[in-house]
Amino acid sequence: MKSICFLLLIFYSTFLISQNDFDCGTTVSKEDKKIILEFIKKVRSKQEMVAPEDSIVPVKFHIIGYSDSTGGIDSSDVFDELSLVNEYFKNAGIILQHCGPIQYIYENEYAKFEKIIDETICDEEDEFNNLNIYFVPELFKVVDGDTVYLCGYAYLSGLDKNRLIMLNSCSTNGSTLAHEIGHYFSLLHTHSSSNGHEFVNGTNCSTAGDLLCDTPADPKLSSLNVNQICVYVGNEQDPLGDFYNPDPTNIMSYSRKHCRDFFSQEQLDQMSNYFYTYRDYLSCQYNGHFNDPSQDFQFSIYPNPAYDQLAFSSNKIPLDPFVYNVIDITGKLVMEGHLTENSYINIGHLQYGIYLFVLSDGEEIHQVKFVKIESHL
């Protein structure tokens, strides 16, 4: 009996260590890098930051389990985690709020979730203009034939990828969900080298690493160089030969999961500005009339004012695409096109000012004014 207990203890300890070292699967694409660099350049040229204020970010939980209805995460646990996440994000002026009911999906194929490959279910089930969060019992990617297990991953840019994928066992550890949402709002890992290695002396902090100067250079933390009491015990050196002195408490690091509970001020400011510049189209349309197709035709365009994207939503699925026109204050037609019931309209090329949005649903003409602003920054 003692031998069995000992073996179980070893197995459990190994399981905990392996869970702690599961990777973040978020990657920085060339397009991500371009957008983030342009965004940061714009922020710094203005030499000002958006003042934090309470901005609602609608989230939609999708809980995936096995075909026998097992394996789904407890909804009360993820709502508790969302409350903790909001404590981290409140100083960025961001409040995450669940929109509508939770969706439950019980299919073995998606319960064993392979990165990108199994996002076919997300393409079908994403709630338009919400941050969709999928919780799965198993999460992995295949690299050169090897299986790599993941804690979660997100997309840093793109209108069609408003989603996070989260491993159940990492979703309520106090930091991984906040870590992936940080990516969604443009934050890089503190050990990022996609822009070059950051020096310990800080001389290249604004152009290398995570591009922020109040997050120390990071050699890539793990359970091997951060101990159980969250102290860095490594002896790595940067390219100049200086010893690293990273912050094991930063949420965007690879430190032990229980150690991470801190966003720096520059990280908070960057997320706030990124929301207002690239994510302000997020909106919860789950308010009754937009989910009852028997009611009279209704639509909305948002945000208003808008910087570069307008989101269009309606309560009707048209037999033929809607036809729209955008008219400036002189009466000149400046844009036209077709829309489905949920679409985006790129207005980044328009001059700032007041415009009239005119929509035909095949039976009637509808119109509403919107304001194109020069910049949120």
C-alpha cells in the first residue's frame, strides 16, 4: 500500500510540473508584428496615452467536452476566474463581461483540440464581435511530428479571430487566462525575441524584446529558473554578458503560473490604447430583439464614432446580400458594397467627418449617421 501511495504521489507531482510547463501557443505572425509596430509608433509619436475608463469587452464562453457529456469545465470556476481577470485589467480601463448564455459542445473531435486544425468549430460557433473563449479538456499542436501540449493560445490581430482557446486545467490557475487575453490586446511575452533580444541595461528596451521599458529583460522563465516562492534563481546572461534580473510576477512571462499576478503600467497603457484603436468594435448584441428574427428589421453599426472599422449587425438573414452606400456631407457617394447579417466595413481610408450610412434590405431604405474620427490616439 505504501508503494502504491508513493507511486501515486510521484505521478501527481510529475503531472503538476508538466501542467506548469505547458506552453503558451500564441505566435506572432508577420502581420501581427507589422500592426503592433505601427500601433506603437503611432502611440509614441502622439506622446500621450488614452486615459483608462470603463470599457465593456463582451466575452462568450464555449465549453467543449467529450461525446459522452464528460470533460467540460465547471462554469462557476470560469466565472470566478473572469472576476480575477477583471481585477488585473481594471487599471487598463477594460471590463470583461459575459454576453448571453454559455454554449456547450460535446464532441470527441473537438475535445481533443489540435491548434488551428480544430478551429473549424470556432469558425461555425464564434459569436460575432465577442471575444470567444473555448475551454477544452485537451489542447495540443503537432510540430515536426511531435505533439506539444499547450495551456492556451490567442490571436494578436485580425477581425476574424476574436477568440482564445484554453486548456481546462490551465484556465483557473490565476494567470493563464489573463496571459492569453493580454496577447489578444497586443502584449508580447516578456522574453519575446521577435524584435531582437532585449539587453539587461535597457538601452534597446523600446525596440527589442516586448518593446516596453518597464518590464525587465527576460531570458525565458520556467519552473527551472524560478523557484516555488517565485524567486528567479537562474544565471543566464544577455548578449552583452550582463546577468538577467527578470520579474517572475509578470503575467506575460513564462514564470510559474501561481507567481504571475502583475501587469506593468506600460502594459496596461498599451492594452488600453490597443482596445480603443483596434478592438473597439466589440459589442454584445444579445439583447432580445437582435435574436428574434420574427421582429421587424433592425440593424446597428458600431462603434460610433469609429476609427478604421465599422461592424454591422442585423436581426435578419437576407435572401440576397444587403446593399449599402456611404455618403459624405456634400452628398457625394464615397463607398458602396454588399453586407451579410454580420459584417465589417473598412473605413480607414475615409477623411474624418460625418457620414450617412444608407442600407437597403430589399424592401425599404434605412439610414443612420456615423462619425469617422482621425485617431483614438
